[in-house]
Amino acid sequence: MRFPMIDKAVDEEQVKRMVDHFLEAGFTYFDTAHGYLQGLSEPALKECLVKRYPREAYTITDKLTQSFFQKEEDIRPFFESQLEACGVEYFDYYLMHALTAESYPKYIECRAFEIAEELKEEGKIRHVGISFHDTAEVLERILREHPEIEVVQLQFNYADYKDPGIESGKCYEVCEAFKKPVIVMEPIKGGALVNLPEEAKAVLDSLNGGSYAGYALRFAASFPQVVMVLSGMSTLEQMDENLSVMKAFAPFEEKEYKAVDQVREILRKQNTIACTGCSYCVDGCPMHISIPNLFACYNAKKLYKDWNSDFYYGVHTAEGGKASDCIKCGKCEQVCPQHLGIREYLAEAASVFEKK
């Protein structure tokens, strides 16, 4: 997703240098999808990697994205077009892309899982998995209904680990319970865990060693169920830093877990809604608004200014209960232990996430 670009084109010469550097360092895993970089990612991988190295030298993951198929008959032709775009005869991993409670039924109705298993039997896929963006409850349901899933790609980092809107830690625990290997995406939260507030930087600096990106990568990689940590790198400098961390990988120590707990708390207090996620406000809401989850999305948007917040707002309002649905009855504020002005905050969240 984050290849270096020149205007709207991939900087293939720099990508080739990065690919060479990556492989020379002993790393082999490349992640793509048809929609990345407006369709430029797969062809760039073909030019910069596939045409230049033997197939056994690298691992490629591609994905089945719901916007590129409407019916069962669309899936195989789309898959074949992806193989052609990447210039390979098989994918090492093929993931049902960005599954949520809202998108999951489409994959079921179109027999996506069955078709993927057929392609695996034909040798065109080595491993079938999912990438996931929803609650732990939804993930548990999917893994229970599809035991053939071999791997789960999760958004997982120390900032999101206890976030009630993303449930990163809880989703990891589901994978652990089902004994599914985890591929981590967004370990540095799109760069946000490098661009930290000064107070948070001071906490990590007190550990006497290590970069901010390094702490984020090592946090994710220290969990036993994690088999791969993805980091979108768009410069050789970023790649050098990440490779140095992972080549000499050392699991997190107790003092480091305590430090990132402090950083997480500092981030939570940065000009955000002081919601603790107790959910007392939810039970009596006549509009069934998942208030703590929407506030978590709002807080993340204020802190990180990334696309994930908008995505998860959509997840939590897919079946209704948008911030703008609030009828200002005030029942939520009557039971809020933090005495928050919930109605006012919901109006603010609506103005942020529901713009046309």
C-alpha cells in the first residue's frame, strides 16, 4: 500500500532497490491487493519482484475484495486476473479481504470460501485466510463457521490493544483460542506511533535504547500467535530501521509493556472524550447507539487522523445507531459515571464522521 510514488506512478526504480535490500536481508513476505494504489500495486510487484527473482525466493499474499465481485461467477475470473497482474501461477496466501459483520454474508452467498478451497486443491493457493476489521464476537463466529481458515490478518498495535472500538487484544485472544496464526497489519498505526506527543516520547526514551517504530514492531511481534508483522515502507530509510529491529529481534520485557501502557494512557488523554467504555449508557438508549464504540472512533480520529477511524465508525453503525440518530433524551447522561456531556459529544462525532 505504501510503495514510493512519483506523482501518481509507482517509483519502480526505488521499489527495485527496496526489494533487493529486503531479500538480501533474508526477508521474503510481500502483501498486496487489487485495489491498493488504485490498481498499481499488483503490476508493480510483478515488475519489481516477480520478473527479477525465482518464484521460490519470495512469498506473496493477495486478497479477494468484496467490491470486485457481485456474484459467485465473478470470483474465478477476478482471481485469474490477479494471478496475471502479479505474474505468478499461485499465491502463497489468499485472504478474504476486510471481513466485517456487514460484508461477511456476501462472501457466504457467493461461496467465496468454497471457491478458495477449490483453488487451493488446484494448486493456485497455498493457504486460505481472512483479513478482519470488526469485533471479537464477529471473528469468533466466522472462525467457528469456517474451521478451514488457516490464518487471520488483524490490525494489532499497542495503541489499539485495549481500544473498545477496535478490540485488537480481544480479537487476538480469539485467534489464540482457535489456534489460528496471526498476521499483523498496522503495527505502527500508519506512522502514528512514531509521531508521538512529547510526553509519550519521553516515556519510551527513558528505556534507554530503541526507536519508536522499533517498540511498536517488537510489541506486535512478541505475541506467541503472531507469525508475521507487516509494515508499509515507502523509503529505504524506513526499511533499514525496520530490518535492523527484526534481524536482531528481542521480545518485549516487562518494563517495556509498562512503558507502552503509559504511552497508551497519554494518547487516550490527548484532547479526547474521557469515556472509560463501561457501557452503562448503551442499555437504556432508545436508538441503540453504541456510544462507547463511537467515542473510541472519535478519539482515534482526533489522535491519529487516519482512515481506520472512519472505517470502524462504519463497522459500528452498519446496522443503525449512528451518532446523528441521537434524539437527545438524556438517558445516557443520567447513568454516566464520568458525567460526560454525551449528547453534545455525539453531535460532534456526527459532524466528523457523517459529512457528505
